[in-house]
Amino acid sequence: MKLTVCGADCSSCPELKQCGKSCNEHEGKPFYIQYEEEEVCPIYQCAVLRNGYLNCGECPDLPCEIYYDWRDPDISEEDHAKGIQKRTKCLRK
């Protein structure tokens, strides 16, 4: 299993084979989102850059408001909530 800072499993992502690196290796810039030069994922920014954690599993506030606010607009609220539960569970192991 190859987890991102937020708990997503990159090893199950078909796109990882195409781009070759996870958002961890891209310093918080997932391949599927267009960023300005210095902008990064807000979850990565909070966990790694602001708090110095290896991942969100070290944070006492997991899952926080950022998890609920930062979501793929193409998925339902229900699927988003399920994804948060899954990622949180992976990080707490």
C-alpha cells in the first residue's frame, strides 16, 4: 500500500502508472489538479508544511474540516464521506 498524506492509496490508482509519482512525491501537487506555481493541496499544506507531520494520521483533529471541504465535485456527498472514512481508517492503522 502506498498512502498519500491524506490516506489515499496510490497503489490502487491506475493514473499513478502514467504519471509515476504520488502527490507526496510531487510535494502536495496531485497530477489531476492544475496549480499555480506555489499552490499545493490544502491537506498536504496543513499536515506537512504547516504542522510537520508525515501524514494526517499524526493529527489529533483527523478528519478535519479540510477533508470535508476539499472534495472532487464529480462525486456525491455520500461517496465523499465514505472516502474520508476509508482514508481515516488507513491512517489510524
